[in-house]
Amino acid sequence: MITLIVLPNIYLCPLGLLLTAVGDTSLCDLMLNEGINVPHLCGKACVCSSCIINIKQGAEAIRIATNSEKALLVTNRSDSRLSCQSYLGKVC
Ligand code: FES
């Protein structure tokens, strides 16, 4: 079980939120399940990048980005990820 801190965002989550992650769920689904209306225009199919988030700490706990995800991360921020493609735990 991992605790995630969603920092305040004036549009999506003004007060911020603590989330508890269990199982194999994407960060996008975790936030949607808690009522945070994360944009996910392509239906979480890894083709739009509307679900982009920035990981401030703990990125090592998230599986590495696939080439498909990397192709959509058109930003120079190294902490960006697509929340629909970000799952906790490493794939061996
Ligand atoms: S919802 Fe489209 S890439 Fe994540």
C-alpha cells in the first residue's frame, strides 16, 4: 500500500488530497475514483496526453514509461508522466 499526495490544483483539486494506492491501478484511475476530474480525452489509450501530470517525489515507485508514452511526453520537464500509463510497481 502506498500513499500518494495530490498537490492542490485550482482547477482539479483545490485543497489537494491524500490517496492510498493498492493493487494494479493507474494514477489516472486512482484520481478519478476519488473525484478528481483528470482529463482523459482518449479514454486512457495513450494517444492524447491530456492526462499529463508531474511527479514531484517518488517517481522510482512508478513503472518506467513505455516508448508510446515517451512519444507523447512533448515537454522538457523530466518529471512529467501520463497518469493513465503510470502504474505503481516495477515490471520485471
Ligand atoms: S488519457 Fe489519453 S494519454 Fe492518457
